[in-house]
Amino acid sequence: MRAQLRRDPALIALAAASVLLVVCLLTGTGGVRLFWSALPVYDLLIWVFARRVAAMPGLPEDARRFWRRAGQAAVLFVVGDLSQTAVAWLHPGPAAAVPNSFQAAAIVAGSCWLIWVMVTHPAHLPSTAVKVRFWLDAGAVLIGAGVLIWLLLLPHTGIGGSPVALLLGTVIIAITGFSAVKLVLSGNAPLTVLAAAPMLAAAVIQGSVGALVTADGTHQRLLLAAQVLPAALLALGPRLQEHSVRLDPVRSVRPARRPYSLLPYTTLVGLFAALPIVLRDGTGPDVWLLLGGLAATTALVVTRQLLAFRENAALLSELGAQREHFRSLLAHSTDITSIVDVTGALTYVTPATERLLGKSPAAVLGTTVASHIHPDDLPAFATAMDTLRATPNASVSYQVRYAHADGSWRWLDVVSRNLLHLPSVGGYVSNARDATQARLLQDELRHQATHDGLTGLANRALFDAHLAAAASHRVAAVLLVDLDDFKVVNDTHGHHAGDAVLVGVAERLAASVPAGGTAARIGGDEFAVLLPGSDARDADAVARRFLDLLDVPVVVDGHRLLVRASIGVVDGDPKAAEALLQRADARMYATKRETQMSQMSSSS
């Protein structure tokens, strides 16, 4: 914004021309004629800049209407000042410095129009209570400021002014009062503080200086030069607003309203400060004016304060009821709500902790969350916390096991949010719900989808998935196992015996496979073993252990059933999984044929 303002040619020209004009007026160059010739130019700039703001895209309609009407007031100022320009040129002399009746009427009309525009500008007061507070504050400010202006700024300081100048000064300073009230109290100011500040300052300066303009030309050069500043400031305001709208059309006309204003209290302090000064000068009308203003302002401020006390009491009562309501909800909730500080320690937990984990809140407070989580789930918890720490108001969901007081573990679904940035919270807020039954069911369904229902070994789908995952290894070994004469067992002893044999074989096969390997049932009486990172020699050792275990018969209904199996062992690149399985299958059937040939030769 600052760089943008420094590069604005209109602002540069306005500042340079104003400085040059002040120098000329102070040195006597041009005099009254120069002043009244320049003043309509400033009025015209106000009109141009106000119209430019009103035409900007993205501006709310009420703000756009305000600036259009402000431009209309500037037109009245142009007309009035042009009439005085004509007087200055046609009737030169000290009297030309004093505004003529037509000019005064035009300025008063424009000022009144501005007052009306500000009064009718929507204030965005949402309720009757807010409106009452607004008008009480506004009344206190306007009454108190009006009394102070009359006592301290208008010509009660010992310098006399003309009646027309007094009227103009009073009107202009009244505009200042209305502007301040509208800007600070309404919450819907049509301009930013940056744009309002020079315009309000201009009104105060113009009202004060204008009241001191005299018909005899006393201090004429100084007074004329001093009136250039408010003219320049009034033109500066709309231009600054244009820059503000260009940066942010909405925020430039929607400043946040504070829940309270210090203006009424500041005005009251000013009245009390003026009291000893006025009383020192006697008991004239100024004393009664001050006492009356002080009484009225005090009454409004006290009334406003009593309303505030009443509203605060109602609010505290409502907050107490809400607090009790939420305390009751939390106390009977089946979910655990907790707050964890930056060190990971629990600073707040709800009574549901005792229902879900068998631990009282007092026993949990001060301990770290990590101390209650299953060691296998700590990486997932750490990842969630890293995500939370990275961004304020971030939210993550995760599922971990928490220790129960009886030594078991409970699965909890947890949703955590980072509220460290809120002073009233200052931690990570979590809501945890018991998910043990759902997780057990989920695990059971997952197990059923990936394991053989009879033997409990991995099924073909899981075996293929592990084989694909073994592609990260340079080599892998595969064993394919086919039971010999299994059909005879089913035909002789029944299918229940066959199932018992399959279960016994599966137990022996699982006992033969080292950690990291996968034993699977891939068909009726076909089994497979995957050994990632192992070669054929390791696989042969597994096959020997398995065959040795098969030498122990499987007992079914009192019958000792001896089971034999043919095994195909291969190793190779696991990336070529299909070729590896084909080679193992071929080796298994080769082994089966060799066994059959050996049995035939021995029987003959």
C-alpha cells in the first residue's frame, strides 16, 4: 500500500500544488484571489475522486451509494466557492476573504447533505439492544463533543469572528461529530480509517480556522494558508479510499466493530477536565452550558453502563447454563474428549475414560498419551501428531489401541484437532470412540478373505499378493506340495477324515516354515510355501523338515493315517512370478512321477 501511494501521480501533484499554494499565500503572492481561485479546484478533486470510488467494481451497494452522494455534496461546494471566486476578482479587498451569503448557503447545503448521507447510511445494527447501545453512545459523544467545541474551539477564546464564519465552523465541526460516530460506532463505515482520518482532521481544522476569519483582514495571510490544509485533506480522503478498495473491496468498507467504544468515556473525561477552566471564569452561560452537557452526557453514559451490566448479567447466566449443559453432555457421553498440551501430557479428560478404559480421569491426568498406546501403534500416532503440529486448526483421524485397566487393549477411533492457537484451549483436542468390536469384526472379515477356512493357512489370493511383494528381493524360493493318494483317504475313511488330514498337514507345514515365509493352501490337497530372499538350498531344508514331520501319522477316529507328499522346489527372480510357479509345478509333478515309478519297481 505505501509503495502504491508513493507512486500515485495524483497524490504527488496534490501535495506539490498544496505546498506551493501555501508558500504563495504566506508570502503574499496572489492573496485572496489566488486562494479563492484554488479552492474550487480542490472541491472538484473531491467530486472526481468520490465518483471514482463509487464506480469501482466489487464495492457493496450501500458504500457505492455513500460515495455517489458525497460527490453530490462536492458539487455544491464547487458552486459556492466559485461564487466567492467571482467576488474576489470583481471586488478585491479585505472583505473578499469573508464568505458571501450565497457561498455560505451553498456550503451549508452541501454540509447538511453530507450529514444526511451519513445519518441515513445503514449501520448494520442486528438487534434492538445493539441499536439502543449505539444511540446512547452516539448521543453522549455528540452532546459532549458539541459542548467542548463551543467552549474551547469556537470564538470564546478571545478572538472574534463573523457570524457567517461561526455558522460555517459550527456546521463543519458538527459533520466531524457525525463522521466520528458513524465511523467508530456503527460497524459499517463506508470508508477505512486511513481514508477517514484526513477527512475528519480537515473538518476539525476548517471548523476551527473558519471561525477565526475576520472581516478586518487580521492575520489574513496565515488564516488563508491554514485553510489550504483542510481543502487538501478533504481531497486526499477519497483518493486513499480508492487505493483501499483496489486492495480489498469488502474489508475496505466492513471494518470489524469492537464490542465497546471508548469515545463516550473520553468525551465525559473531557467535560470534567473543562469544568475547572470554565468555573474559574465565572458563572456565565458557559458554566450552565457545561453543567447541562455534563449532566446529559453522564446520564447517557450511566444508562449505557447500566444496560451493559444488565446484559453482562444475562450473558453470565446464559454462559453458566450452557456450561452446565455441556458439562452434563460430556459427563454422560460414551466418547472420551481430551486435551493434550505441547508436551503430550493430558490436561483434561471426560468421565468416559473410566467407562471405556477402566481408568479414572484423576489417574490419567498428567500422564502422556503415548504411555497408554500399544507399542505397535505408536508410529501411526506419531505420524498423526506430526501432521497436527504442522498446521494450526489441522484435523487428523487415526485408529490405535489403548491400554485398559484390566490389561487388555481397546481399539479407539480418534479425531484430533490442533487448537494450540486458541488461548482458551492451548492444546490438541481429541474425541475418541470405542471401535473394538468393529475392529475385531473387520479383522475377522479380512482374515476370512485372505486365509483358508479349514486349515487357517493363507489362501491363493494372499499367497499371490506375498509373491508380488517379494519382487523387492533379488531371489525367492517356492515350494509346491501335493499330497499323494489323498483321494484314497476320502474314499476309505470319509471326507471328515480327509479334512482332518488336511488340517494335520497344514500344521506340519506351518511348523516347517521359518519366520518371514508364507505357507498357503492353494487347492484341494495342494499347498505352497514362499521364502523371500532364500534360495533352493534353504527351500530343500524346509522340505526335509516337512517330510520328517509327515512321518508322524495323523490320527483320525482311532486310525493312524500315514500321509505322503510330493514337493517341487525352485528358486529364481520373484519378478517373474508366473514362470517361477510353473517351474515349481513341473518339478513337483516330476517328483510325483519319480515316486510312482519307484513304488511300481519295488512292488514288482
